[in-house]
Amino acid sequence: MEAKARDSENSSTVLPNGTNGEGEKEEAGAEREAVTSTAELPGPRKAGRGKDTAQPPPSSAASTGTDRETKILPFGGEKIESRLNVLELQAMQEAFMIEGSGYDNKLSLDKEEFIQKMTDILKRQSNEEYAELFDKIDVTKDGYVDWDKIASHMLLEYYEKDDRVKATQVPQWKDLKVLQSPHKDTIQKIKYHKATQRYISISKEGCVALWSPQCKLQKSVTISVDSVKDKDLWVSDYVLLPNINKIALSLTSKEILFYDLSTKLDFSCQYKVEGLEYTPLSLDYWSNPDNPSEAFLVFGDVGGQVTALNFTSTHIALFERPTPPVGEEEAEVTVTVQLSNIAKGRDKYCKMARHREHNGEWTRQVRYAAHLECFISCSTTARSSMVLGWVEKAARSMRTISFNVSQGIHCFDYHEQMNLIVTGGVNHHVSLWNPYVTSKPIGLLRGHMASVVNVQFNTTKGQILSFSKDKVLRVWDIQQQLCLQRVAGIFPKGPEVYTFLQFDEERLKMFITFNNQLTLLEMKPEMKDKILSHDKPITSVLYNRTYNQVISGCQGSTVTVWIIDSGQKVKQFENCHGNAEITTMALDPSDTRLYTAGTDGTVKVWDFNGHCHHLLNAGRDSAVDITQVLVLKRTVLVMGWDRMITVFRFQAFNTYTVQPSDWKGGQEHQDDILCGAFSDPNTLATGSYDGEIILWNNQGERASRHLRQRVRQKGKTSTRQTTTAGSVPTVTRQGTVSSLTSTDEKAALSREVTLLSLEDEENSEFGNPITRMLFLEERRDNLEGGGNLVSCGGNGFVRFWSTGDSSLVSEFLAHPHIGSIIMATDDSNRYLATGDVDGNAKVWNIEEYCLKHNPDGPVCTDPPPLLCNQTPHLDSINQMLFCRRNDCDLIVSCSSDCSVALWDVHGNIIGYFGQEEKWKIEEYIPTEKPEEEEEREGDEDEELQQALEAEEDMTELMFEEEGFDVDYRHNTWEKTYLGKAYQDLRVQKRERKQPTNIPNLPYLTWEKTGQAPAGPYKSLETSDLRKMSVLKKPDFVVHPHKYFGQRTETPVETVPKLPSLTDGLKAAFDEKTLFPKYIMEFELKMKSVHGMMSASKKGRSSKNILAASKPNLSLQSKQSMNSISSKQSADNLSPKSRMKAGLQKVQGFPDMGKKGHLKPLGKTTTSETSSSSVHT
């Protein structure tokens, strides 16, 4: 059956060919249109069939124009089984419950009797429909049906209907996100690594990026190869080797490199396969779940070859390592393997097989199908477009079968349960293939308008995802072979790009790459009848003790306030950070100010009326990821993206925008700080991504101690030393193994899992980030060295630390196989609640847990008593908190499933905030089991114990009969050559000093003994202050008149006035001594002429100015006559008079007279005229 899709601007329609009742004969007019949803941008729509409105399927009579009965159609719910109601089913059951020859001696009918009986009961269907129903029920062709067959058919029909409804559900997608990636070139592939619970993406230039499950960039490393320069490096593909925690990369330099993911510092290359004939283009890896030592690595190259490497001992080595010289240790170097040696069978651990069926065309994709035990490959050639190859025993070549497709195949995927292969072709078609039928596909899905470059099965829903070169995503239903959804117009624009699609079904995340761009398209989880507290995932929740309210914030930048006693909404603030997401929140000590942090790098201070008082510029005008905000008495601490603490001091809160201050302690962490905790009076603890905990003196902002997690390797100590208390005591593996001698099976199992997980954590680069820390304030005065600091984070571990002696007290695995957890505790420190990324939560009783600790003893690995194990959410729990109402210890949790739940410590769900029904908080009293049930359980335990003892006795008896000694253990050190040789080498080596615990020195326990801490005052002895007696006032305070008299005023001496500067001058400045007479006269003449010319120009534009210029000219001439007359008496002037005359200057700028006329512009001075007259 073919599916034809019509592409329109705003929707897509699908036209499957209709079939008759038997599903064999195609009828030309029985095509039915099915409306599918679209994820395109909204636009103008036209009303009509197949566009916006769903039309009922046309009948056969309507399509052919003839009058005939309506066929039973397989779609649209028109089967007769679907139209029966409850009363009709009851009538049918009663009709068949009479005695007869059928099952259980009930009535059985043949075809004619069944038609007659159904006509009498239903009275509304045709005989043809009843006959067809009889044929469907009588699948064994017995010629009769009874009620048992009818009921079985109805149940199967309803099950199929439920599966069909589930499969045809159109997926709902969140907004497309473009992730900020470090890749500079084309991204080749992105995959999820279960061991580290991280996504790993690799680009062409060799950049390896690691992403958290929340798609946050954690680390990026650029690899380098000795054989080529960095600028010439080109990674063509990569594949994960999860069973041995390695990764394989194929390069265009005709090499395949194997890197180890266990090292923390950097990727280390362990193996290099070289000597390849062609450049490897695609990779795939499979390991046998029943035999972990067996695995296959298959790669296809540009020469059309498919090569399979069969590893037989992956737990030992992938390839055979060269034997080092006698007496020398094996060096950690890269082992170079020649592919020709593997082909000739010279490698002990690896075999090779190959085929060349793609006729020299590039092998686009390869995969090993374990269900078929064959290698699948494809290429873009019409002949041998897809090839299935089987490896024969002891053969170096494969037996193959080929599939031919016009223009070739770009990609494929294999569905193991359905045994189907889906291919994406260059001819725009998505084809479904039976692996055993090579002639033609069993299904053809048409609709793409460009080459299909990526296809993948969605096995949980029975759907296919396909992506084409024109950036169109389509979702197909496998059973119906219909296009359910067309997504277009939301992907990045641009020219032709290389794309790769990876859909993570478990986490509902789809990654699509466009060259070096990485985009994320998340599918919304199906939540039937689920109560939503917010429209988007909730990131933080708080409890306001003053108003008894719960405050929640979501990624939609919305803050909602709820009443805890009823679960009803009080108020809501929207767009708190604009388009940025809210990452965390905090309350001040008075519960009157709310602090919200966003991805825009700012922290805002709000009151509960919705007014923003301050904006803290934590990111310094850049977008950062803030994980926690601590509000203290004098400061606000912000952390999450930097290795230093960002601090804001309240004394700087005098403006709206507040800039951060300098943290006096500087940088102490070697990685980003993720969380912190504070304990009165001045103890601050911070935890970083690399697992380091630093204790600070908050008053002086100085680091006092460093706490580091355990080191697995024996003899390996921490590379960082503490600043105050010396080196951190190292917990050896022997100490952990010695604690396994407990007789409690549950505790021993927990310790065994803890030990194994510790090894995985050491191998995992991301196994130790600290996500939450808590101080147990009730244990602050505990002098027995118990755990008073709790941390949690990577791999589901919870650790208790003693801040007094800087040691690890206890650790236990709270959530196995989980990447990260969070936690919370109540005010009395009786309970500890933990939550993981799967929505599971646990409550532990820690009231009597780790109250004492011996620093010289082993680390405790027993978990505290578990009170309850609950799953209040469907997605990751982001934050939890305790509160107490009506004598009930309650827990509030928020999750990425958009809900905020309220439940008690016993695991009873009270309700979800936002539900219509109001709740009432009442104290929960657990019901006691009756004595009969306790006795019954006790008897069952005794029977189980007896059965186990009997089985053990049987085993011992069998061993005795066979002659086996149960207590015998083979000593490999003394009985084998390898053990003796290794023992001799160990004896010859010098004994290395093992790390020991720090002695219990007095200055290390200054908090208990009262002595001064280590430092410049370590030798001082401090003691309590003596009691002061009552102070008496001194006599000069009581009798001031005896000591203090009246103040007498003394006359102020006057300072004589200095003489004036002009009185001391003996001679005035005389210009005639500097310039000759003819220069002075020429200057005077030019000034007068200039004044006359400027006055005449202004007179042309204004008559008033011209009229005013005449008296000014006469005045100027009069002044010149006066200057001539003054020349005669200038010689008789005294020097003092000459100086006064020289200071009286007449400015040459125009001035206004009394009536507004301009004064002359001549610029002369009295001193000049006087000097010229003296020369005359």
C-alpha cells in the first residue's frame, strides 16, 4: 500500500488507497483523505476539505456514483465492532449463554444462524456486514462461532484500537533551541553515552563536546594526531564503545583511533588502526549482552567496502599489545595496529571479514543487526543500494544479498521488533523493506520534495521520523503508512548544509545538526489528566514561613504564589526576566524580599507586590547560568558559572543597578562553583563541578579548609593540599573492602554497589559534581566528630563530612544508575529527602545517622533507614524543601513536568498545586498491621529461610559426592608462573610510603579545645575572659569643677595690612621705549581706518546703523584731535600718572549707547595716545 502526501503551504494531506473488506482488491474511487497536523508558522488558511476541517471518509457509492452498500472501512471507527454499545453486547452474551455444542457447553452457530441471530438482536446492519464479521471471528475456519470466540475477537479489536490511537497521536514539540556549541566546523554526529549520562558530539576539526542531560555544555576537548597537522585533521565519523568505556574515531588520513573515556584529565589514545586501503566514512559498534567479551566494529569506506572487525576479548584488550622487554614495565603508549596483519589472522584478539558489493560507491552508513546477525550498509547507487552481509565461519569474505533502489539510498534504520528496514532515498521516497524480500518494498511513503538524508524509528509509538535536504521533518505512522505531521519553517535558514538527526526516545529529545550548528527539538511528554502548575518546566520552589505560602518559578519567567493549606493560587508575576528563563530563587531572612536569577545573568530583588527594587548585574552584562543565590546578613552570594564567588554587599544597594564587589578570598576552586551552604556564625561551604568542597571564613572571606572526595587508587593522594589542616586523609580501597564483613545482607549489598559505583565514578569524568550541600545545624555543637555537612551530586551518592577534622564520615548510594540527584532536610535534621532526574524521591531517617566518627576508622557505607520511596513526578525533580503545618512534616517538590507536588514524609501525596479540589492537611497516623498478618509474614520468612538452608545443604552434599572441597581456594600467587614473576618484581621494588591519617594535633581541633587555629597566632593560648567588677566613675567626672576652670578669652592680634602692589611700582610700562614713533602712528591710523570701514559695511544693511555711524565718525575725529592735543602735555606726566593712564584701555568692540546705537569700533587705548604724543 502506498501513501501519497500533498504538500501545501500550511498543511499536508495524505491519500491512502482504499481497500475492500478483504483488503486485497484496490478500488479506484475509494481514496480517503486524512488531515494531519503541521508545525509550520501560522499563515492564511483556506477552508476546505483536507485543509483545516476533517471530512468524513466518502463511501464507495459516493466515489463511484453507483448505489451499493457501504463497505466496512478499516479507518474512522466504522467497524461493526466499534458501533456496538453495552446493551447490545449484553444482549449478544445472553443469546449465546443457552446450552449448546460450543465451548463450555454453550451455544455455537454456523454462518447462516449467526447472521439470523445478529439480525434479530441488532436489527440495523446488513447481512453482508454480519457475514464479514463471522469470517473475522472464525479465523480457524471451523465453520462455527461461540461466545468465547466473539469475546476474544472483541478484546483483540479493542487492543488494536488502543495501539492505533496511541500510534496516531501527533507529537507535540517545544520551541526549537539553538545550542551554543564550541564546534567550528561540521558536526558529524551526536550520541548519548549511558555510562557518563552525557551527550557526546564530535565535529570535523576534532572538537569533542560533552553535554549534560539538560543539554548544557560541560566540557570540550580538541584531539590531535601525530600523523597529520591539526589544520589537516578531518574526523569523518565516530562511534561509542559503551561496554569498555571507549570511543572510536575514523579520520580521512585512513586511520581509526580508539580513545579512553575513563581518564579525567584528557582523552588518551590507546589504539590506532592504520594501513586502510580507503578512507573510512561510517562506523558502527555492537557488543554481545550475553558475552561482554565479544563485539563487532564495522566500518564502510569511500571505496564501497564494508569491513567488520570481530573482537573476542574486549575485557582484556581490543588488539594484541607487543610484549615489553624482560624486567621493564609496560608503558602507557598508543598501540599501532596494521589492518593487513588483522586480515592475515596475526592478531590474537581480533578477526576481520569484508565485502565489496557497493561497486566503488561511497558507503554512507553501516550497522550490525543482531536480530538478523548481519551487517547492513547503503550507498547512493542504483545497483546494490543496500546490502546485507553475513559472516560465515572461519571466512574472510561475507555472503551478501542486495537491494536495488533508483538513484540509491542515503540512510536507513532497523526495527528489531517489527523486523523492518526503513530507508531514505535520493528519489525523495521513504521505503519500508522486509529483509527477506529484495524485489520491492512493502511500503512506500511519498511526500518529501527533496532527498531524504535521515530516517529513524520511534519504536515506542510505532512511528518513523524522516528529514529531507529542504529542511522538512515528517512523522509517519507505520501501520497506517500515513504522514501524521509535517514540521517546516522553524529550522535555521541558509544554503545547502550537512545535517544529522538523532532522536533520544527515552528523554524525548531530538538533535538536528546544520553544519556547525546544533539544534534541539524537545517532544512534550504525554500527560493524560496531569495537573499542571505552570505552562513550562519549573526550576525552583520556596516556602515563605511568614505568610505560609509556596513560591514557584518556571522557565517561562513566571513566578506564582500558592497557599499551602489549600493549594490555590494567590498571585502571579509574569515576564520577570523577559525572555530569559528563571534558574533559581531565594528569600531574604525576613521573608519579605524575593530574589530571582535568570539566564540573562541578572538577579532581581522583588517585593510581593510585584515591584522590582534592584537589579544585580551578576554576569557583568553577559548571559551566565546561575545555579544558587545565598542571601546572608550583609552580603548576597551568587554562584554557578565561575570559579570565584560573586558577591554583592548591601551597602552598595543605593541604586537600582548594583555591580558586584570583589571577593577577598580570590580563586580557590579549580572548576566552576555549583552550590553553597552557610552555617552561623561565619562558616561558608562551596562545592564545585570537580567535587571539591572548600570551607570559608565568611567574615574575612578567606579559605580555611579543603575537603576532597575519596581516591580509589591505592597510594594516590590528592593533588591539592588544604590551606589550614594539612593534607586531606586518603581513604584507601582496603578500608572500604574491610567494611564488607558485615553480616547484614542488605548493608553488604549496598556496600558492594557502593564500591562498584566508586570505581565507575573514578572512571567517569562527570561522576562527582556537587549539586547540593546542607549544614546540619542541630549537630553544630557535636564534639564527637560526626557528620555535620551533607553533599550530593554525581552518580546518585550522598556523602556526610566532618568539618572538624576535614574527613569523609559516610557515603551511600541513594539512587543507583542515576547521573545526578538533589536533596533537602528539615529544620530539626531528622529527615533527608533526595530526588533524581527520573522523578523518583526517597526520604531517609538521619536522626541517629553518623553522630560519631573515628578519623582513623573506615568510611561508613551503610545507608540510613529508608522511610519511603515515592514517584511524585514524571520528569526530573529540580528542587525540594521541607515545611511543617498542622504537626505534619511536609515536602514540596517541583519538577520539569510543570507540576509542584505536596506530600508528607511517609510518601502520601496530598495534592498538586493548581488542582481544582482544595485539600486539607491532617496528621497522618500509619496503621499497624494485625497480629495475624505479622504471624503470617513471620511464617513465610521462616519457610523461606528453611528453603535456603535446604538448598545449601543439597549443594554441599553434591560437592561432597563429587569430591569437591567447598573451602578450597586456589592461590594464584604461589601456584602460577605469572603470580610468581609478578611477586618477584614487587619484592625487588622499594617499598613506597603509604598515605596515613593526620595525627590528632591540638591545633587541628581548635574549635573543640578553644585553642587558636594554625597560623601566626597558633602558639597563643586563649581562655575565657575574667568577670569585670563594677566600674566606678573617676573623680574628674564626678567633680569637674576641681579640675576644669572657666575659659578666658584672649584678644586676637590683628595682622597689619600689606601695602598695595601699585604703590611700590617706580615706573609704568612705556611702549615708546619698545617701538619707534612711526610704528605707533601707523598702528593708530590703521585702527581708525578699520573702524570706519566696518561701520560703513554695516550701514548698508541697516539705515539705523548708517545714521548712527555719522556721529560716531565725528566722535572719532574729535577723539583724534584730543589725542593730538594730549601729545603736547605727555612729557610733563609723572611715571605714576603714566601708569594709571596705561591701565585705562578702551575696548575696540562695538558697544551700545544709551539709545541702542552702536559705538565706534576703533580699538585704541589711552596709554597708546599718550605715548605717541610724547614722541611728537
